[in-house]
Amino acid sequence: MAKLKITQIRSAIKRDEKQKRTICALGLHRLHHSVVHPDNPQIRGMIRKVSHLVQVEEIQ
């Protein structure tokens, strides 16, 4: 199964509370922090909600 490397590239300050919680649920804590998650519909949906704040790369 493919994995996704998610990096926070923009701040969550002055964002909606749901977006802040989504960033936290993805495991991101600060700018340029990266996490790796499996590629599944739940994670893709979370990424879609905060796509303007994160950068996504597919890794094997």
C-alpha cells in the first residue's frame, strides 16, 4: 500500500477551528514538520480540508 508524506507549509493561525483540529489530527505540530500516513480515504479527506496548508508527496 502506498504512503503519503504530509508536510505543513502554512500556519494554522487565524484558521477555522475545524482546520486547526484537522492539522492536529494529522499529527502536524509546526511549520515544515512532516508525517507519514497510509494512503486511505480518511486521510485523503483530511488532506482535502487543509490542502492550502499542507504539501503532499506519495512515497513507496
